[in-house]
Amino acid sequence: MLLSFIIYASILLTIVYCSYKKHTSEYDFVVGGRSLNFWVTAISAHASDMSSWLFLAYPAIIFTKGVQEAWIGLGLLIGMFLNWHFIAPKLRTMTEKLNSLTLSSFLEARFKDRTGFIRVLTAIICLVFFTFYISSGLQGAGYVFEIAFNLPYHWGVSIGFSVAILYTVFGGFITVAWTDFFQGLFLVAMVILVPLVVFFQIGGASAISAGALSNGISLKPLPSDGFSTWVAILMFILAWGPGYFGQPHILTKFMGIKNPDDMYKSKYFGMSWQLIALTGAVFVGIVALGFFPNGIDDPQFIFIRMTKICFHPFIAGFVLCGILAATISTVESQILVQASLLSEDFYKRFIRKSASSHELLWASRFFVVFVGGISFIVAFFKVSTIYQLVMYSWAGLGAAFGPIIILSLYSKSVNRHGAVASIIVGGISAAVWKNVNKLFDFQIPELIPAFLLSLGSAWIFSYLARNKLGTQAK
């Protein structure tokens, strides 16, 4: 098993070595000189999205709550398709036109903010939510090493952190994109292989039905035909789908494609990958019902446990590398985005305005370590489950940036005041909504109200600012 991990790590190190010399400036480090082809753009965008959530959290939800939870996947598919179709082409074109390397610099240029407040605000929001998002990935790495090699969890987190930092510091955008491409193909193969093997080993559908019955889990996509069921399905879809519009680690991949006209190829290539990956993850949760008819202490580990039992250690090592692939690809992308924001929006603007491109490159590398270190601390103390961390961070980023990204590309009536209000209201609403939810019998996922409040704030404050400025001019 150790040998398979060494082989896998060697492949990634080779990618890092081959692409390291291509990063000679911050422009190369942050967006790869906008040089990616369509298939790398497609797979890297989707691989940076899935994380260990695909192998650990999503199958665990299916295993513990039933097949109706698979509607979450439909929400993700719809959200990502709309992201490719309506956001990706325009964002790629406009960021190049405005000479923007980061999401915050794009918003600053788009809304003509000369105060620098939007840049600072964006960086702060990202730092808060990415800290928890990155920590969820590091937790996944900790679990893999803990169960695969019987290493202490904290050792596993430390190894995962070290690997992700090494790749990102010495790689940058191109390396992250190409490692995401390789890992994306690898992880989708693993998430299909394991449930197929397990399905035949347990004796097929009859074992799954018996396991589901003994655990009290429904295998029906629609447990009932009542109104409440359809409302619940709608909540599953809206709790995840709209979040795609505001995920910086995905949006930056759109900015790096070489030819904007190839975006439609990336869309269909990437969507095919996502459909296969999500279907495989659902299947993992379903076959686990037959494999663990008496349940399991921590459902997050069903994929890892099945892999260790059903495969030869050498093969199992490669399979478990699929989880590391999902983890590292997301962690790399998120750390790179946050480090780029800090170097562009803090260091360049407030510390060293005259910094050379080479100096900013090393500033970005410093912030890679800084951002990763904060997330490492959160993961080290295991503050929450992977599913909860991902959902919290997804909602925060999606609500803070999703509405204003859409409006920045499609509306001319929204101004700087509306943009600031939208980011603040969306981020805070997502962060505190759990406390508001306690007041109701029916739980509403935080992304839904936060997204709507963010969208409404952009329109209202833009309108108020226009009227006030118009009155003052008169």
C-alpha cells in the first residue's frame, strides 16, 4: 500500500517539476498566463470542486439518510451547467479586458472602486470561508492516512498539508491545473471501480435491499408523493446549485482558458465527468448498505473501509489515492486563490505598491503557506464533520459572491454601493443563518436565504445610492 502511495506521489512531483519553470511572474502563478486548453480547464474546474466530499461526505449521507439525498447531486449538476453556460465565457472575456487576475480585482475594476474596499472585503470573506473549506480537505487526508496506515489522525493531516503546500508553492496555477486534470481522471475511475467490485462481492441488489431494511434506510428516490417531499427535493437542489456562481476556486479556472471560444467544449467535457463522478459516489453509499448491514461507527469511512477489505493492499493504496486526489486538487486550488488575493489585494496595494512581478510571485508563495497554516490548525482540532464544513463554506462563498458575479456580468444598473452591500449581506447571512434556523420547525439551508438577501441588497443599495447621488447633484 505504501508503494502505491509513493508511485502516485512521484507522478504528481513530476508534474510539479515539469511546470515549475513556467512560472516566471505573478501573471503565470495566478492564472497561468491564460494558456490552458479546453480539456484541462474542464477537468481541473470540476476536480477542484469535488474534494474529499465526493468520497467521504456524500456517500455517508446516502448511507445514513437514503437515496432521496441523491437529489443533492442534481442540484450540483444544474448549478455547474448554468455556471459554464452563463458565467464562464463572459467572465473569461471581461477579466482579460479589465486586466484582472483575481476575483476581487475584477469586481474592483468592474464597479470602479477607487477606495480599495471591495478588494479588502473580498479577501476577508474568502479568508473566513476558505479556512473551513480547506480544513475539510485536510481532515479527509487525515482520515485516509489514519485508516490506511494506522497513523495518528494528526500525522495524516500534517502529511496532507505538507503535500498540498509543496505542490502549490512550487507549482502555481499551471501545476495546480495539470495535477487537477490528472487527479480528476484518476478519482473518477476509483469512484466507479470500488462500488462495482463491492456490488458483485456482496451478492448484488438483494444484499443491498436487506441491508437497507435492517438499517431503516429508504432506497426510493421519492419516499412519498406528498407536497413535503417535493419541497424537500427543491431544498436539496437550491441548497447547493446556486453556490457555483460564487466559488472563486472554480471561477478562476474559467479565467485561465486560452481560447474563450473553446468554453462550450469544456462545458460538455466537464459536465460528463461530473455526472459520472456523482453517480459513482451515490452508488458507493448504496452498496455500503449491503456491505455494512449492521451499520458502521462513522459513516464517513465507508469508502475507505470497503477498499481495505475488498482489495489487495497494493491496489487498495491506489484506490485510496483517489481520496487524496480529490482532497489535494481542491485544497491546492483554494489555497492558490486565497494566496493570490492576499498578494494582489493586500501586499501589492497596501504594503509594496511598487513591487515587481517577481517579488509578487514570492509574496504569493508566502501567502500559500500562511493560508494553509490557518486551515491546518482548524483541521488539526477536528471542529466539525467534512459535510458540515463543506456546506457551511459553500453557502458562505456562494451567497457572498454569486449574486454580484451574475449582476456584474449582466446588469448595468448595479453600482459599487450595491456590490459592497451584496458581499457583506450574503456572507453574514450565510454565517449566522444556522442560529436563525433554530426559530423555525422547518429547516431552510443557509444558501437559499443568504443568496436571495445578497441579490436583493445589490439592487436596493444600488437604487438608494443612485437616488442619493442624483439628489445631491441637483
